[in-house]
Amino acid sequence: MLTNKTTKITFGDDAGQLRHLIDALPVCVSYVDCDYRYQFINQTYLDWFGISRREIIGKHMWEVIGETAFQQVRPIVDTALSGETIAYEATIPYQFGGARDIAAQIQPVFAEDRTVLGCYAMVTDISQHKRDAQQLHLNEERWQLALESSGDGVWDWNPQTGVEILSDRLREIYGYGKDDIADLAEELDKRTHPEDLQQMHMDRQAHFDGLTPIYINEHRVQCKDGHWKWILTRGTVIQRDEQGRPLRVVGTHTDISERKQAEVALRESEERLRMALSATHQGLYDMNLQTGDAIVSPEYAKMLGYAHEHFQENRANWVARLHPEDYPIAARAFREHRQGLNDEYRVEFRQKKANGEWGWILSVGAIVEWDKDGKPLRMLGTVLDVTEKKRAEALIWQQANIDTLTGLPNRRMFYDRLDHDIKLSKRHQLSLAVLFIDLDFFKEVNDTLGHATGDALLIEAAQRLRACVRESDTVARLGGDEFTVSLPEMHDENRTETIAQNIIRSMSTPFLIADEEIYLSASVGITLYPRDADNLDDLIKHADQAMYAAKGQGRNRFSYFTPDLQTAALARMRMTNDLRSALSENQLQVYFQPIVDMRTGKIQKAEALVRWPHAQLGFISPMEFIPIAETSGLIVAIGDLVFRQALYWVKKWRDAYHADFQITVNQSPMEFQGDQERYLNWIRELSLRNLPGQAITVEITEGLLLDASQKISSKLLQFRDAGIQVALDDFGTGYSSLSYLKKFDIDYLKIDQSFIRNLASDASDIALSEAIIMMAHKLDLKVVAEGVETVRQNELLQQAGCDFAQGYLFSKPLPPQDFELLLQQQASLPG
């Protein structure tokens, strides 16, 4: 708590609870001594000035708020230091520009002998209040001018006295001069038509009672020459007394006489129109566009299967019946008509009828009434049931475009789609791929098991093909067992190969038809636009030729039309097969690279790295086989292998050398897209080996965090809850964003070796590395520097406060037995 001693005010550790309370106040609280030096400030004060507590405590007031502001408030502070409590309002300038309106109270603090030790200041920001007051006055003036210029008359009424103040324009509407009507009680009510008075009073009272947001009413008022005008009045209570009764009401009068006359004439013509339409079986609607309510004819309700006497049409009911896919079309048609782009509102949409069936409706209408501001008020239109017509059109279209067996587009529709895709790819300057697919051995199955089984096989094959591509791609059946796929707007041509591999893999999975297990495969030909051809016929022809090349090479594979690409594809396929064999035969090895604690110089961690010693090619770089492992799905098996090896060695090395030893394992984004159960199995394996989560660090890339999907977040939470730490690799080279460092539980940042490489010669790399280290420490993150190769780099990183380092300066990646020798040597050293 705050203590008042004989000589000074102290703020000890026992002031915790009170300090939290003071920091939470939305008011600046400060204490200065008799020398004008700050001894206490709360958090709000720091927020105002945007500086730290150590930049204020002990400093003179002019150093913090500036000389100009200090000289302004000094007489007030002096008054408080003389022993008097003082309150004031002022505009205080900022030290670096700008100003703030404040309300403050300054209170002296006395010692036991009544000498003044200093004073407290409690300051509230009233800048917004001042601006609001000024804006309110300005708005009221603008409002009056705007309404007068729009042609409306303005009235200002005190319901408790009855006195009305009328604008010049309002008097003019009724033909009166400025001095013809005085500002007297109930002046306008006296001129209101007797038949309209009761409703006007009811509408007004409903607003007074808070039942309506504004007072609005249409009534007749007698003019100076004796004739009656229709008036639309709008008003609102702007001031009430302590009992909630209205003190002041302001509003407008608008002359709507011409509109009323037009409505009468319109109703007469509409009645004639209703009689004519009833003979054509069209429904008629009259919609209030402000409320959404509509008056409809008996034919309208009958068309939807409802009895007219119980049918209520409004916007909410109409939308509830509307098919969700058709809402954007109907909304666009109305918007374009409203904007004057179309003379009429014409649209076809589906609506659910009373029996639950969808019916196609043709709606044609037009806006027939607007208010003075051009806002639509009323719309008239007709509806016609066109369900049978749409069914006939759909049947004709389907017979012409859809394969009746599989439901896929047929040859005709595929050619139309491909032609459109070529134009789209040309416009956006992107590649397009065409795949020609033939089912291997289908003829033998069809001949052996019969056409019914063959048809069922084709249906299942079509479904599998559709599952291998995007919604925007086209899969078609040309005939027999031949299918084609169009892949438009390909940002990454490698994706074509991935899809082809997926199709081959999907088709090689056994088919179960009528309890019969059937094995097929697929041969896939690939051609690319515009590299291989720039027209529809050549693309299909080249894809067909490439498909036959795939068949000639042994089936169950794909082939590019271009020989060079075909060679590369074969090489990738060969490496994929070799990698799959290497996994099954345990040829892959896990190496470990030391991670050194820069304070002690000792090995405290290691990164697990997979190596592939190929029987014929020697060691293959991870840069070559890891991408292939990702596209083929083998990366998951490789990740599990590395994790199991990491668990084995970290357990051994913790028991023998370092109880807190930790191993880092890399995780590809492809692995994170997999099954949630996988990482639960990892956590269970940690528990089975009696290892804490801290024994493992999972290393991920920055791009993974940009996904921010629930799948990614939940897996990171799994690691956090299990105690497994997370490191962010190659920090500074990608999307480096502080937002995801705060959002996700990251424990380590790894500075990419591209920054470390030039530390000794490039001042910008030094500055960037220092900035990353400082930022990480502010966020309670540890920093690991990668690629440290020289003593000078190591020294510079130590000076920058880096926590850990790894690189060839300490050791290259080693087999586990060689790595253990390093730990043994380290353990034998004194200290």
C-alpha cells in the first residue's frame, strides 16, 4: 500500500494489489515531489506518452511533457504545492506536436508536521468530449440548412407548452407569409383535417412512449386559400425532462399532394390490370420496397400451392422459399433495374412450393414509385410458373452434353469446356494441361465378367477420377474406357504430374463390383498448352499419343508428349521407386548435427537430419529426394523414421550425458496436413519411453503458419500441451510476421544461414541478426543461429546475445555413434 511517512512517500512491494487497481484506471495518476520530479506514474500515463516507466521516474516535469506544457501547468502545480487542492481544465500541448484537452485535479500530500511533500495529479482526457460538443453544434446548423434547401418545412415544438416554432419554408408550403402565422401553441394542429387528427395524435404518442424510432404520419392540412394539402410529417424527440416526458420535438413537413393524386389514379389502372392478368394465369404482386410487404393476387398464391386468404407475402417469406443458389441472380437483377441498367426486373428462379417441391418462377416487374430522394418505394410485377418449360430444356441439354452412364460431360461438352479453358489460359497467360486416360485391361474384364460389370466399373472409375481434381477442372468420358481431363490455369506445372500420379494410384486400388475384386490400372498421356500445342484438336491428339507411349512403356504410368519432359518424369518416377525401396529396406539413415549453447560452448541439443546413401548413386542430397518424398506421400514415413530414431538416441544421451538434452526434428508442411492421430501417437511414444515432451523440438517453416487453419492450430496445441517445443526455421527469409509469433506458441527462432554467412563483412546482416535476437528475447523466445562456420561469426553472435548456434565450426552432421564421441569428449573435460 501507499505509505505517508515523515519525510517522503514510498511505493514498496506491498503495494501490489493497489498498484494493479491504479494501473487499471482510465485516468492518468502521477505524483511529483516539491522539485517537480516524478516519483510515481500509473500505466495510463505511460500509454498516453508512449514511453517507459524508467524514462519518467526521477525526471523533471519539463523533461517528460515539454517546456511549453510545463510552463502552462506550473502555476497550477505551485498552487497545489502550497497546500491547496485545485481542479482545472486546459488544452495541453504535446512535446512533439499536437495537443490534448484535459480535466485535472491536483491534491497536495502532507507530512505529519503539515509540510507539503508533493502532490498527486489525476488527469482525464476530455478531447473527444470537446470535439463532440463542437460537432453537435455544427451538425444542428447543417441539419437546419439541409432540410430547408431540400424543400421541406421545419418545425420545433415544445409539447409541454404547446408552442411551435415554424420555418419560413413551412409557412410557404401553406401559402402564408412570414407574419401570417405566429409561433403559438398548437398552431399546426388547428389546421389539421378533423378526420386525420386522431391517427396523427396516436402516431405522435407512440413515438413519445418509445414504441417507434421516429414520429411519422400523413395527414391533410388546410392552406391559407382554404384548400387541403396532403403532408408527410416526420419528427423525433431530442430532449426529455427528468420524468422522461418530451421537452422538445423537431421535425419536417413535406408536401405529398401530387403523390396522393397519382396513387388514386394508379390504383384505378391497377385494378383494370389485375382483371386482365387473371385470365392469363399469371400472378400479380404489389410490393412496398420500404417494408418488404407485398399484396398479391389469388393466382400468385395458388401458383405456389397456398390458399390466398391465409397467404402472407413479404421479403422474409420470399427469401425463405427461394433456392439459395438463385438468390445472387435475383438480387443482381433487382440491383441492375434499380440502377437504371435494365428497364425491367426480369429473372427466373426456383421457389419451394407448399408441397415441398421446387418450382421455376419467371418474375417480371418494375419500380413505379420513388420518394423525393430517389429511393424506390413501390414495385409492381407478375409471376409465371415455368417449371415444365425448364424441365424440357434441362432434358434436352443433358441429352446433348452428359454421358448417360457416368454422368460426366461427354465429348461435345468436353470440347466446349476445353475451348473455353484455352481462351482463359491465354488471357491470363497461364499453362493448361490435358490428360488422356485409358483403363488398362478393361476390355478383358468387360469380355470376361459381362457388360453390366463393365458399366459398374466405368461408373466407379468416373467417381475416382472426379475425386482427383479440383471443382474447376473438367473430367469427361469420350467413349468406351477413355476419359479426358482439362486442368486450366495451372500456376504450377508440377501439379499436373501430381494429379496424374493420384489418378494412377486411385485406379490401381482394387475395385469391388458385385462381390468381385477387380484389378485395373490406367495409362495417362499429358500435353501442355501452349508449349505442346495452341489449339483444341492438337492438344487432344498429342495427349492421345502420349497415352499410347505410356501404354508402350508398360502401362500403369503417365507419359508427357514432350520427350524431354518425359525423360525427367521417368527419372522422378525412378527416384520415387528407389526411395520407396530404400524405406522398406531401411537404407535411410539419421545423422545428428550439434547445437551449442553459446554461453557455455557446450553441446546441449542436436538436429536430426535424414541421409540417403543410394547403392549406385552414392549419397543423394535431401534437396533432391525430400520434394519427391513430399509429392509422393513418402515424407510421412520418413518423418516417423526420424522421430523414432530421435527418441532412441535422446533417451540414451539424456541418461548418459545430459539430463536436459534435446533433439530437433523437422516437419514438412505436407506432414501437418495429415491425420490428427499421427502426432497423438508421437506423444504416446514419448510417454512409453518415459521421456518428457521437452526432449523433442519440432521444427517448422514460416509458410506453415500462414495456413492458420484449425488443423494446423490444433496440432501446434497438441505439441504445447505435451510439452514439445516448436522452432521456426529460416526466420527472416520468408513471410516473417510478428502476428503469428504472438498467435502461436513458438519457442525458438532459427536465423537463416544467409544472414550468418556475411556477418563479418556486411553490417546490414549484423544489424538484422541483432534485431531478430532482440525481438525474439522481447517475446521470450530463444534464438538458434544456423550455418556458423567461422570463429568471427561465433564471436559476433555471442556479442549480439544469441542463445544457440550450429554449423561446421562445431561439427558437420554425424552418424549417431560419431556424435556420441563428441558428447563423451565433452563429458571428459573439467567443469
